[in-house]
Amino acid sequence: MTIPEKIEKPHVAFLPSPGMGHITPLFEFAKRLVIHHGFHVSFFVITTAASAAQNELFRPENLPADFTAVEIPPVENISSLLTDDMKVVTQLGIMVRESLKHLPSLLMKNRPKALIIDLFCTDAFEICEKLSIPVYSFFTASTILMAFSLYLPTLDSEVEGEFVDLPETIQTPGCSPIYPHDILDQVKDRKNEEYNWYLLNVSRLPLAVGIFVNSWDDLEPISLKALRENLFFQNIPLPPVYTIGPLIKQDEVVTEKDAKILAWLDDQPPDSVLFVVFGSGGTLTSEQLTELAWGLEMSQQRFILVARKPSDASASAAFFNVGSDENDPLQYLPEGFVRRTEGRGLVVPSWAPQTLILNHRSTGAFLSHCGWNSTLESVTNGIPIIAWPLYAEQRMNATFLAEEAGVALKFSKNPGEELVDRNEIEKNVRIVMEGEKGKDMRRRAKELKESAKIALNSGGSSYESLCSVVEFWKSQ
């Protein structure tokens, strides 16, 4: 009797930069390859400045079989390389550069068929070229931002002065025009070191064998068509672009605190609750948080408010310490607010199970910072958005969601730069929760929810796009 040979599973590796907004989509992509396509995955984890949420995610019991988390040792004396005035992308750049000094030995030990990186890990291109390992990029933000980012080196050489001061909209080839004010923070000050880090990383994107995007054709038809067909991108030349989205967080672990939130939601009518949270890293100023609380109270709508300690320094103050900020909202919310809104509103300190809340029948709208992961989670659950962008490319996302996708309502003022007062907050909450415009947005969000399901199912555009790469890897 002959013993059948054990078939070795195809093996690929992933490398995200720090920050849950970067880690989550690569983590979900890796899980999909393991669970649905029979792969073995090595997932390289940069442990320097790891947040509590990151440590929780990579606990062995949270990982499927054939998913191996490989820790990259923490950088010694990282604090001596970082300064308090450094912006997030500069800090990321330094952390990644120093951490990847360990990558060659880890890759030689694991020998994957391919390495999938995110935008801020482009130092891996040079390392992998020496080891003959093909590198793919997973661009985890919108394809609108990707197209703009690929156009940035051209803008950099052709435009003098600051992009934000341009008198007219910025025209990325083949895409919808971008208001100069909406461009991402990282390119608003060309004299800041953060701009150079961003420009360096995006200028390396064409080095990838292929670029995965967390989107699908029905959500971003204009920018995806431009990336595939416009001569500017063909002449770069741009590698193949694979739509594999929406990839959103799955299998959230329900804690005792989470169960209480979900039980409260169970008691509310369908589509009646506004969920208010500013992503994994967003915070408001003390004054703005007070106005938000009053606006919610005045609206008379049901709500869940995820409350974080206000920060008057930076809108991205919680970026590197996600999940670790235990606090008492009574210390900084308006006096009596929690008592007066009891029953109608629920205040949750720091963190809530976002995916489960957005998937709940009682949730009717989402007041969101419009980070791309949160945007996808909202749209794939058919939930309209009240846009409150804070940092990075979130203003670009908010404008796209309001003006092209038709699923969001923007404020007349710019959150994070101007104070949005309680009256406008009350007005917008009522429009989305009760008004005709809110019903139209909800209808459009539910259409996109259905198209997302079709894209991901067998025969759908995202499913087939991923399968084409999977089959190629298996043939190698």
C-alpha cells in the first residue's frame, strides 16, 4: 500500500505597518487565503509601539490553523529616534525602517512564494529583490487616494508652492476633481518631513508585481476605470490592479461589556440608533466634544456614543494606543448629559464592537470619521453616514461618499478645523435619522450592500480577481 504524499500548502507572507487601520485589512486578507483558498500564511508583526488592540488580535487562540504570526523584535531605544513633534507617517517610516532590519533573516527562514505589504512598508522591495521574492502591495485606502498618490510625483515636479493653496481643483487623470482643501494631511505641508516619507512610499508603488485594493467596481467605478485604462497610469507603467474588497473585520470577540451594548441595542426599534465613534485613532477637542454631546441630546434621537478622553493637541492622538485608553466619560462630558439621556442614549468608554453594532438591525446611521475601513464596514451593512473627517485622507473620503456614492451627509464646516456647533449637529442628525434625504441615503447604502455581497461571492468581480492571483501562486 502506498502512502499518499502530503501536499504542501502554498505559502505567502504579509507585512503591515503599525496601526490597527493598516493591520486589520491585511489580517482579513490573510485569513481569507487560509480559510477559503487553502494557503499557509506567515504574518510578520512589527511589535515596536504595539497597541493593546494589536496584542489582543494576535493571541494564538484568535488565529486560524495555518496562520502563523511572526513577531519582528522591537526596535531598541526607539524613543531616541522619535521626537514629540513628529507626525504619524514620519514615526511610522522610522519604526518600519528600523524594524525591517530583521526582515531578510525572517524571510530566508520562512521562504514564502510572495510577500504582501502595505503602503508604508516599501523598504521591503529592495530586501525582497535580493532574495528573489515577488512583492505585492495592498493599498488599504480608497482607489481615489491611490490614483492621487500615483499622480503625486508628477504634481511634486510640476507645482511650486503648496497644493492646498492651488486656486482650482486638482485633476488626477481620469478621476473626479479634488478640492485642494480635501487632500490628505500628509501632503498639505511640503516642507514637513512627513511629506517626503509619503512621497517616497507612493513613488515605489509601481515596483509591485500587482496591487490589491480594498474596493469593488460598483463602489468606485470612476477611479478604478482610470487606473485600468487611462494613459497616464498605463505609461507609469502601473502593475495589474486587483479589486478584492470589501474586506472588513470579521469574527469580533464579544466581551462582557460588548454583550451589554448588544443587549441594549436588542431593545431598540429597527434603524433607530445613531452610532457615534471616530475610528481606532480619532479624538476630539474638549470644546468640540461638548458641542457633540449637546447636539446629540437636542436631536432627541437614540444613540451610542463611544467616548474618548478629549485631546486639544491632535485629532489622531489615539493612533498608537488603540484599546488601552480606559477612562471615565463623566469627567469630561457635559454635567448631567449621561443622566439626562439615559435610556435613549448609551455612552461607552473608549472602544465598542463596531462591526457587530453596524450589523445590528437597530442601527440606523453612523457618525464616522470616514476612515476607509469604517466606510467599508458601514456600506457593507447598508448604513448611511454622517461624515466627520478628522485626519489623513478622511476629507477626500467624506466628499466622495457624499457627492459620488450618495451615502453620506457632510457638515457645512470642517470638523477638526472649525467648531461644529450643537445646532448643526442636531440638524444633520435629524436629517439622516428622520428626513427624506436620510431615507435616500439609506436606500443607496442598501444597494451597495447587495452589490458588495455579489462582488465577494463566487463569480463576482472581487472573488474572481483574487482567484486569478491565487491560481497563479498555486502554479508557482
